[in-house]
Amino acid sequence: MLAFVVAERRLAGEASRGSMWPRLRVAASTRRAWPLAIGMAVAGPLAGITVFAPASAVLAVPPFIGREFLKDVLSGALWSGIMGALLVVTAAAILALPALMLTLWPKTPRDERWEGRNHERRTAIALVVVAVVVALLPKVAAFLLETGQSGLRKEPETFAGQAILAWVLYQLVSVFAAQAIALLVVARARLAAGLDASAAEPAPVRWRRVRIRVVAVTGVLALVGTGALTAGASQATSALPQDPLLIAHRGYDNGGPENTIAALEAAAEFDPDYVEVDVQQTADGDYVASHDVNLTVLAGRNENIYEMSTAEVLRTTVSMHGRTDTIPTMTEYVERARELGIPLMIELKITGHETRDPVDELLAELDAIGGTKGNIFHSLDRASVEKLKQLRPDLRVGLTIAINVGNLPDVGNDFYVVEQASITPEMIDWSHAHGLPIYAWTVNDRMAMDALLAAGIDGLVTDQLDEAEPLLSGASG
């Protein structure tokens, strides 16, 4: 709201503080402003737009949800449509704010015709431009932080200076981006309302006072940033793992559909520390390698694996990114991984429709081929994690967590696998203080990888092996 009030006053030639604050108070108190603010604070973060809503950035949809939708063209189109609708709602709210301000302080009879309406082609184009620019600017600004994050891993002693510079640049880009967008949109609104969109001659600026204020604010920000970042650098440096693990998420889906032999073989070319694989029971009680319970997305068949016989599942062809393969049994997958010399991180998926005890059956099937040796296990189901450790305390078993706030639960597990959106530096410190490694999933963004490594994460579960492998090689080397 502040950015739009400043822009409106600037273009009206009233840039002084005395003319700005009364209008800000009026705009914030009017009932018409709150639906618009809610639209930007909720719809924006959901679609990944946080320039005007940094406080509600936590509402962003976790990346793993979008990843599941994007496995197939049809579901990917549905997901893109949902995100596009959120972008339109956010852009409409952004465009409506200056219209609201113009109707609060009408200057011509034409102002009333603007409120909540958009009749001009150029305004429609502006809406699209604003949506695109607002969506991209946070990523551009965040790119500036990579210098500091990379510096921590490569030269910890120079991290503080690099991170401070990156932090200051990030703040400047964020402020100027928000103000630039506000000026663009307000100018469009003034033109639509028949008003002058060019700034009138502003009052004389007392540059000496401006310089004093700039120096004072910059000094305070530098002091606060230096203290916070230096402390963070010291803490993160001590927590940084020596050899963070590269964990291939369901193999490598650029070489074959996830959890297939083709994807496993493609992942082996990157020499990961582990390949993560999902296993679940069929109607026969046998285990197959598959993440999706329902086969609509990957196979175009509205059938559930727990209702299908093992033979039916094995005859199913799955497709992903233009590549096809068949669903293998867990035994076939484990034996092929052993031939390739690749350890596995086996995720036990509990659907609630198991015909036999899932933990007992898992161990029996693996023990028959010596499949527990060299492999580790994890699950979202806490009871299964506890039972695995009770039956086989020699196995390394992790607890997988999709969403978590506060301290991590302790169920006797040996490590944690946490969705990246929930991970905080405090969570990593807590896990390390209890002697438990913590791995992040599914990390496919380069800057997210840098940030997590800088915070001390013990491993990355990723689809982007080509991005992560050289990054982790540099971190451990």
C-alpha cells in the first residue's frame, strides 16, 4: 500500500511526507482496500509472488506439489492453469489499488468510471506485464544472494563481507522493484482516469537532509546486517557437513520414468551416494517400485496399485518426459542397483490398503535376496519407522516429513528427510545437536541448493543431478 501511495503522490506532484501519510491512513482504513490487500497477501504468495507480500511468503505452495503435477502433460496443464489464475488475481489486485486511490480523491468526473473496471487494451497489456515482472523480480533479486551463499562453502572466512553486500543489494532491488512496479501501474491508472501521468514539478528537495537520512539508514542497516550475518556465518560454518550427500530422487527422470530401471541406470552415471526409490504393496502383497498409488498420471489408467495383481502392475507401461518403461518389482530394482554398485534409500509407502503387514513383508522380501545390506530406509509413516528400528536395529532408518513447524519428532530414527520448504537453520542445528543427519527433498532449484548447503544440510534429494552433482563435488572437495 505504501508503495502505491508514494507512486500516486509522486505522479501527482505531491511527493512530500505531509501529503503522503494522511492518504496512506485513509487508504489503509477504507473497507475497499482490505479485499485487495488480502488478494495480494494470499493469492500472490500461493503463486510464488512475494514482492508485495514478504510477510506471507510462507503461504507459498511447497515445490514438491507442483513437481507431482508436472509429471504429465494433462496434469501439468491443470497446474499451470491454477497458477495462472492466481497470477491474474494478484495482478488484478495490484492494478485495482491505484484505481482505489484515484476514487478516494477524485480529481475529475471520469475518475468514478475507473473504479474496479478495465476497458482499455493497454491496461490489459499492463496487467500481463505486471504479472510477469512481479513473478520474475524475486528470482532476480534472490540471485544476488548466491555470492554470499557460495562464499560460505568455498571461503568461510570471507562469507560475512560477501553476504552483507548481497543482502544490501537484495534489499535495494526489492525496494526499487516494488516502487517501479507501483509507478508503472499508477501511471496506467491515471491515464485511464484521464489524468496526467507525468510527475508535476516537485517541491525543492533539501539534498543535505536527504544525504544525512540516507547515510543514517544505510549505517543502521549495515550494522544490523553485519551482526546478523557474521553470527550466521560463524554458526553455519561450524555446522557445514564435510561431505553432503547426493541423493537421486526416484532415479533420474531425464533418463526414464521415475522409479523405473531406466531411471535407475540413468542416475548411476552421476555416481550418487544413494538413489531414492518408493515401494508399495500390490493386491498380492508383493512390493513394486512406484510412488503414485493411482496410475492416471503416469499410465493414463484410473487404477490403484493396491487393487491390482502384481502381474497386472508389471505389465503397466508408464511415461514421463517423453520416455517410457514398465514398473519393476522391488526385487528387480534392488538387484539391478546392486549390479550397478548404487546404494538405495528405500521409501516404504503406506497406503492403508496393505493386505499383509508392510514392515514384515518388506524385510522378508529383501532378506530373501540380501537386499538390506548397504541400503537405508525411510518412510512418512512413523509407526513403520518405529517398527523397522525395533525389528532391525542394525538398519539405518529415517523419518520423512512433508510439513513441520518447530522441533522435529523423535521416533527412534537415525536421520530425517524433510521437504525443503519446512527446513530452517534452527531445524538443522537442532538435528545436528541430537546427532542426526538431515536431508532435504526435493531440491531442484540451484539457489535453494546453495542456501541449504550454506545452512549445513547433510544431503540433497534432487531430480536435477546435472545441477547438484558438480555443486556437491565442489562442496566436499
